[in-house]
Amino acid sequence: MSDLRYPIGEFRHSGPLGPQGRPQSIARIAAAPGRLRAAVEGLGPEQLDTPYRGAGWTARQVVHHLADSHANGYIRFRLALTAHTPVITPYDEPAWARLPDAAAAPVELSLTLLEALHRRWVLLLEQMGAEDWSRSYHHPGQRRDIGLEEAVALYAWHGEHHTAHITSLSARMGWRRPAGRS
């Protein structure tokens, strides 16, 4: 892996998912909390406080970032479903990662939050109709509207992206044995 920032590659949206493509993204969102929990299972405080790359966040900050980001994502979906192209409020992700709770709180808090949040989010996503999927929100930081089909693909990727930061760090540091070895 040449770029530790993007262990699974950068997000690329190839266009509308349609009714055939949405379930895959929804399933990835549903699976994200369990995959993240498995990625940090057995890691001690020193390991959780190790940055995944030189100038990167610690594994602990990554876990808390996912809770922050996906809580914002869920709210953005709800806003888009209840208002016409609402303008969302961006947030300073690096500043949030430096806040005391993200820098030092037990990861279990965010793991539990993500599990409940994703169950609720998936319930919403699975009930959305064709007209709902055509809705969008405006992201002023990106100066564009983001459709909910693009957003569901983005958040599916996002969970896997940050989980891979932790699993690739664990592999590089030798904290995990390869599957199937005792």
C-alpha cells in the first residue's frame, strides 16, 4: 500500500446506484459497526493511541471520528428527506478529533453509539422510496448539492475506509496474526 491515507482507495462515485445498487451500500453501512468492533478488539490503550500514519489520527480518534461523521450523515439524510435541498452545516473534522472525548474516551462509547445509530439509519434507508432517493442536500464547503444515492455510497465507503486504517495499522505493527494461524 503506497498511500496510508487511502488504504482501500479514494471514494469514487460512478453515478446513480439505482434500485439494484442501493442494497449493497445499505448492507455495507449495516456491517460497518461490527467490522469496526472487530478491528479494535483486543487492542490496548497504547495501541489505540497509535497514529495510523505519521501525521494521522490515532486508532482511538478514528473510532470516535466515525461516530461523529456518521451521526452527521444520518442527520443529513433526515434533513434531506424533510426539507427541499437543505443546506447542511459542515464541521471541522480535525478539530473534533482533537477534542478531549475523541482523544481519550473509551472506544466502547463510540462503538455502542455506532451500533445503535446504524441500526436506526438502516431502518430509514430500507424504507426510502424512489422519490426519496432523488432528494439531496447542499454542502456549502463543497459548494454543491449531494444526492442521497451518492451520500449512501460515500458513507458505505467511509466506514470501510477508516476501519482499514485500523486493520492496516494492526497488520503493519504485527498486532494481529493472519487469519487461520495459531
